[in-house]
Amino acid sequence: MTKSKHQAVGVDIGGTGVKAALVDVRTGELLSDRVKTPTPAGGEPDAIRDVVVELVGRLDARDDTPIGVTFPAIVRKGRTMSAANVSKAWIGLEAERLFEDALGRDIHFVNDADAAGFAEDHYGAAKDAKGLVIMTTLGTGIGGAFIYDGVLIPNAELGHLELDGAGAETRASNKVRETEGLSWEAWAERLQRYYSHLEFLFSPDLFVVGGGVSKSSDEFLPLLRLDTPIVPAMLRNNAGIIGAAALARGV
Ligand code: BGC
């Protein structure tokens, strides 16, 4: 088997940036530099499609390398069914086909937090975990993923759980922390309510906390009082790329 049999491209589309890399799916390591560009203002389908094509073109990957693409919305049968932090034009759109037509080949299309959770479960912070792992990504919104004994249960929209009368991500995302200028302590109070609620509802065995802010996890995770172990993501901002690539290769 040639080395390229273990390679796949991962593209991670977020509310703030779009990034891509070539991945070794045996180890979850990046084989290329990470190429990145800001998400086009307005988050319109055609603009994001063009950015994805441009980024994939910058990677030195063979034409038959599988491609996985993540998106920050509910993904059902290749369609995007919600749009919390991107243009509403995505709702109901055949997004997988949009990217396939533009790239000229099949892709694997998946929710961003699902891809990140899958990656952490296979290569990262939840590698040896048994039972229910709940991945949450604290970023522009809040993403959620359920992985039970290694099996991904897709589209757990945990950022939209109601918290104090509002969608949780409008109270406790990292973007809210930044825009409201919350101290770590003030933010941790909101996270405490959020994770306690998740714990009560789902009795998980492990929480993994991802998103760019997970690199500062020492500032807020020790402030939380939960019965469930809660750990920072290991793959940090690359988890979506790695998970998309692994799912595209059928790991
Ligand atoms: C979306 C999710 C997404 C999360 C993180 C939420 O607003 O509804 O689908 O996973 O943001 O990007």
C-alpha cells in the first residue's frame, strides 16, 4: 500500500475562518502546512465555495485524495439544515453537491463539531475513553458532539440548548466572552451552569472542551465543579480538519 493511501484532505469551515491541510489518517498528524483564510463577510454559499476551492488548490494533494469538509450547521444527507453564524441562504441547501461540483469530485460533508469530536475521540483527548464522550467547541458559537464507544451520533446541537431563557451559545460561547469582556471567573459561572445542565441531562463519562480558547483552559476549567471529568481538546484548532480527513478516509 502506498503512503498516499493513508492521506486525506480536511477542510474546516467556521464562522470566522476557513482552514485546510493534508492529514495522515493513521496518526492524525498534519502532513502539510495549514492553509487558512477568513470566512468571507456574510458567509454566502458561493463565496465560501470559492474559498474552499482556492484552499484545496494550495495543498499539494493528489487528485484522488479524499476530501472531508466541515460546516457549522446541521448536516443531513448532504444538506445544511440550519445557519446560526453564516448566511441563511445555507438553510436547506444541497451544500455537499455545491462543493462537489466546484471541486470536481466527491467529498465527505459533516458538521464541524462532529468532525472535531470524532478526531479527539480517535487521536486526541478522548482516545482511550469508554462510554459517552461529549465534545463541546467554544468558539463563535457552541458546537456539540456525542461519541459513544467510538461511534459518532451526529448533529447534537448542544449550543442551542436553552440556558437562563436563551440559547446557550448566546450566553456562553467564547465570542460572547470576548464581546462582553467577561473575566474568566464571570465566564466560568456561565459555563458551570451550562456543563451542569449537560451533565444532568446526559450523564456523560467525559467532557472534552475544544475551540481556540481551549489553549487557555487553565484559566477556566479548574473553576468548574462537575462530577464528570472535563479536559481540554488536544488537537486544538486542528481537530475539525483532522476529523474531516479521517471521516473522508472512512477511518
Ligand atoms: C451551529 C452548530 C455548530 C456550532 C459550532 C452552532 O451555532 O448550530 O451546527 O456546530 O455552532 O460552529
